[in-house]
Amino acid sequence: MNTFEQTPTPVATRRPMAVFYTPRMVASSAGSGSPSAAKPAQVVASWARRGIPIELREPVPVTAVELSLAHDPGFVRDVLAGRVANGFGSRSLDVAASLPYTTGAMLSAARHVLEHGGAASAPCSGFHHAGYRRATGYCTFNGLMVTACALKEAGLVRRVGVLDCDQHHGDGTDAILDQLGARSWVRHFTAGEHYSRESQAAEFLERLPEIVGEMADCDVVLYQAGADPHVDDPLGGWLTTEQLRQRDARVFTRLRDDGVPVVWNLAGGYQREADGSIPRVLEIHDNTAIECVRVFGGSPPSGKSQR
């Protein structure tokens, strides 16, 4: 476990945020149009440079059996063996090897907050378009639903919230919910189904605490803090950098006040510089981390999140 507390920031003296990360989560998605497979390492390095207080924890990779709780077992075997295309449209064994760790980070972080309360991060993406037996839209396995199902299977939760604030509709999550008949115990909100225009920004931010409050009876919330709703994102276009930061602050504040532990991941973000770097995406993810530490950085919250 490594703790980074370097250049002072407004949150540098706060309690460190648990971050479930390993270099084994990182792969190359060159040629796909998405930086997602390589992004975890860049995000964690950016947090360290910014002096955001984090504690790196090693995630436990999920097994094929755990992946098959939310996916067709044959599909799982074929993806891991490189026999069918992953969400980046390749059969890369490098990507395949990273996938158990990507979803494992989400599940490990969820187990952590269920035990300790508060918030933790799994700095990964590529989940919500993945369906029961389909990889698409840069998503191969639906780590949101795998995590929810694994927690349920282990008897750790009765109800899970999936709060998806990516730019796009979490259609894969909806498909798996219907396939498994899981809507009775998974509360799913996908912002991309309802919001996509700059004229909706004020309404969205005003309503967001109410949306989050509808998950107050959940044992844990899985929050996709997408960077692609940014106004300059080539696949997004309706929230400014400051509005995205307000989004995260409102989500974390309401969950803290309701005593609901939360695990958040990165989701989309596709702004690139001419040299291929992603500084504007990293800034958005930095802001999410800063808001998480600011809101949850004191003593662990009291209430039902303490187990």
C-alpha cells in the first residue's frame, strides 16, 4: 500500500482515499479511438502529481465464474481466450489479461467500503455498454453488474445502486438487468438516457441530489463519474468542467449525508491533444478525486455504512 501526499492542495491534509489499482489493469487500445485501457495509470499518476491524498490498494482479480454471474459463460471464456472481439474491436490477449483486474478493482473497492464505509475509487472504465453476451462501445465486461451480482451472491448486500453519469445511455446494464430479472434489487439511473443538452445542465444539477437520494436504501452505490459529458468532448457536449465538478460534489455529499458507501470509477472521456495526451480528461478525473476526498476525507461517516 502506497500513500501519495506531495504538492499541497486544498485536500492534502485529508484522510487518504482508497484507490484499487494495479498496473495489470492497464493495456493498449491503440487504434480503437478510446484511451480507456491505458487511462488508469495516467490517472493515478496525475493524482500523485497533484498531491491528492490516496492509498493504493491491490485489487483481487475476478474469476471467470464471477464474470459469468452477469454474462453468458461461453462469452466470458471466448473473450478471455481471444476467440471473440473485445469492446475495442480486437482480440488482444493483452486486453483480455487486463479485464479480470479492471472489474476486480470495482469489486475489491466495493467490498472495502461495505466493511469500512465512506468512499473508494476504482480508476477504470469500459463497463456500461457491455451486455449479457455482447462487447461493444469500448466495453467488454460490465463491471458494474458483475460487482453487484458478486456482492449479492456473497450475501453482502440486499440492494445495490448504479448511478451512471457517463454521457451515454448504459444500455448494456439495462440489458443485463432484464436478462437476470434483477431490477427488484438494483436501482439503476443512467443520465445519458435523459440528459444530453447544455440547456438541461441547470435542471440536472438541481435534480441530482434527489436522484441520488432515491438510492438511500441501497447498501452501496456504484458511481460512474464520466468525463465525456464535457462540452468539448467529441462524444459528449453539455457540461462544463466546473459543472462536472459540481456534479461530483453533489453526488458525494448526498451519499455521505445518507450514510451510503460509494465506489466510483472513471467511465468515458475522449478529448485528446495532437500528441495523443489527455490533459483535459485528467483534469476532470482529478476534480472528481478532489471532491471525493473533500467530502469523505474526515472521519468515516456514521450510520448504516459502518458494518
